[in-house]
Amino acid sequence: MFTKLLYTGLITIGMASLCVSASAQGQGSVGQFDGQTDVGKVKRPGSASYDPARQEYVIEGSGTNIWFDHDEFHFVWKRMKGDFILRTNGELLGKGVDPHRKLGWMVRSSLDSNASHINAVVHGDGLTSLQFRRTKGAMTEEKKSALTGADVVQLARKGNTYTMSVAHNGELFVTEQVTDLALGDEVYVGLFVCSHNPNVSEKARFHNVRIVVPARDNFVPYREYIGSNLEVMDVATGHRKILYQSPESLQAPNWLPNNKALIYNSNGRLYRFDLAKKTPTEINTDFATSNNNDHVLSFDGRMIGISNHSKEDGGKSIVYTLPVGGGKPKRITAVGHSYLHGWSPDGKSLIYTGERNGEFDIYKIGANGGSETRLTEAKALDDGSEYSPDGKYIYFNSTRSGTMQIWRMKADGSDEEQVTNDEFNNWFPHVSPDGKWIVILSFGNDVSPNDHPFYKHVYLRLMPVTGGTPKVIAYVYGGQGTINTPSWSPDSKQIAFISNTDSIEKATVK
């Protein structure tokens, strides 16, 4: 619904020392990181590489350990200030030599080997923990996670509170937290690898690497916005790629059935994003320049339905249709609010959330207009309606059970049945073109069931259309606008969605 710092040689500091590999440091930036460094007196210099096509990093490091009162490891870093969220999928490569070889995220007050720091780490034997040194030269402390062998690692800072969230890919996060760790506002953040054996080097691969600057605490929803990443993801492997980044609020990408473009909305207008050129172009929608993120393509890709806030209707959302290439919109719904969500496979009907007398229900109308038919009557918020590709069912989300859950009914509104029943508030069921899968957006219980706000930790989850327990396919900072509209690729192998971050450039220390 609506919605560079260089070090060379050996610097002695007290009982500890910092040794930076000049050759490694000389490689400069790596992907989104500003530098790479061997921290501590390592015997074997480390290295890092970035594959822009796959948006993957491979980091090689040696070092005795990250423990006691000093550390040795290879670090790929960026200097930042303020709050942030660091997230990656990671794996150690090969059999390895020492079971305590390790990878993870680190936040560090300096590049000194005895610096105060915190790290979210996964060891070769599966041990997953939050490790930290409170002050320079102090002994390292540890909080072990109940989860072992994590391959999704997130470390978030909010003031002096650091939260580690870890998971087996496809499962929910498990968290540990330190609430009183003062590392200073300006810190080094990045990925690390340590071999735990000074005579060998170990490698790790990282993908879905995200550095997120969250919205500030006092931002005003729907009046202030942060930036956006337009992403696509291979559903089978979970590999994600950022196609386009913008400081503006981009929302709700549709995937054209010809597989040539995506359509999203931003600042009340619609844009066509060319998948080959990786560039957006505004779509001419004539007078309709206050569009929200409820826009839907016809199954043949020739037409698009929009939800535009009409001035003559007091700013209420009204459904219109127009050719996908642009043109003058044709009004479809007589009254508002009307928030479009689905187009029937035969092209004859539209379904939408209508607010009538304070009640939000699912309505159906002819694609050329006419009288509307009310399909749901529960005293609840019913929203996010979408046809199955065979046209037999309509999937939607509803608060009628107390939380927001996924439901379905026959196309005529009969035989309503609940599809999900869990602790999450689940929104926007999107059925794959092959009719086999449903993707949903899941908020935690920190969000009201009838709300789907911007800028939250959310999951994208996948379940068979026949039912079953949803599996996490993406860990996202987003929410409103992430996946409000149908966004499967025509071959049912990928989805498009929006993730969010405030300006990383403003949070970067030069």
C-alpha cells in the first residue's frame, strides 16, 4: 500500500607493534573499501581482490591470532564515523591448516596491533562469537553465539552498542550484543582473515557485502528519505548485485516480461531502468506526477497500472492505466483511496486495496473501469493482492488473525484460507511466473501489524506456493518500497528489490 592513511615499516608502541605491508597497502582501494593492511607483525603478507562482475571479494591473510593483548591478521578497511550496519556472506576456502583460522567483520579504533576493537568472527571449526578489546593493550573478551558455523555475518553499531547478528544462510538471525564499548566516533571498519598459524596463509570469499548507514533517529517518515540501491538476486544461490545506486528514494521495481528493463517509482514519477545500459529514463505519465509505489504491469507487459494521488480527489490515490511506454493515463477507479496491486492474467481485471468508510478491503474492477466488486469483508486491513499466474487464486496479506499474515482466496473472493502463521508481520506475496514460489516481505514484531515502514531490518522470504515454512533468501535494510509490487524475472530465477542506506560518502572519514 501507500505509502588514506599510509604506514610503512615497523612502528613500536609500548610492548606491541604495528607492521603494515607496504606492498599490500600500496594496492590502494579494493571495491568499496579504502585500503588493505597487515595488522601486526605477520610473516606472510596478505592480499585482497575484488571481482566487480560478481561483486565478490577474496581476502588472504596469515597471522598468529586476534586475541590476548595484540593481533595479527589481514584487514580490508574503510574509515567511518557514526552508526552503521555491516553485513556479508562469507566462507573460508579449502580445508585449512588450523581449526581456529577465522573471518569476519571488525570495527577498530586504529591499525595498531593492540588497538581497542570489536569483531564478529567465524572460526574454521564453526565457533561464532563477538570478540572485543575494551582499551588499548587490554585482554580480549568474548561472547560466544549459540549458533555455530554461521555464513551470514552482520555487525551493527548504534552509539556504543554493537550487535552481532549471524545465521546459516536461509535461516533467521541469532544475536549477541555489547552495550558499553567506546571505540570513538571515527573508526576503521572492514573484513578480515587470520590464519591462526604464522607460517601459512588462508583465504576467504565474501559476497553480498553491504555497508549501510541507517536513517537517523529523528528522521520524519514520508517527508524525509535516505538513498536507495536497486538490486537483483539469484533466488537459488542468494547472490545479489547492486545495479544502480541513488541518493533519492527509489521504490518498488517491476520486471518487464521481455527481460529488458525494470520499472520503479521515485519522487512521484515512474522510471524505466534499462538492464543492458544500466541507466534509468523517466516515463511520460502526463498529468500523473504524484504516483506512489503501487504500480503493476499487465501480464503481457503492454500496459501499466498506476496509483496516482489526484488533486481533484483531495489527494486520494486513484487507479489509472496507460501504455507501458508512456502516455496519458486513463482513470479506472471512481473513488479513493484505491491502491493497485494486481492485474489478472487474462488482462480483463484489476485488483486493489480500497479504503471505503474507514475500512481497507480488496476490490476488483474491469481493466477499462466500471463498477467495483468488494472481495473481502473482514474487519481488518486487507492489502497486497495479487493473482496467481493461472488466474485461479488471489494472494493477499491481512491482519485478521492479529498479526499481518499471508492469505489466499479464489478469484471470486470465496474460500479464504491462511497461508502463513508465524511471529512475523508478512506483506506483499509475489507469485513466481512459473507458479511454484511465493516471495514475501517480513517485518519483525517491533513493527505494528498494520504498518510497513521505511528503514527497518527485514527479511525477504521464499516459500512453495503449495505451502510450507518460508526460507530467508535476503537480509535487507529496507521495508516500505523494497518489494511492494510483483518483481520476479520472467524465468522465475531472479527478483528485483530496493535496499536502503544513507550517504556512505558523508559517513566516510578521509
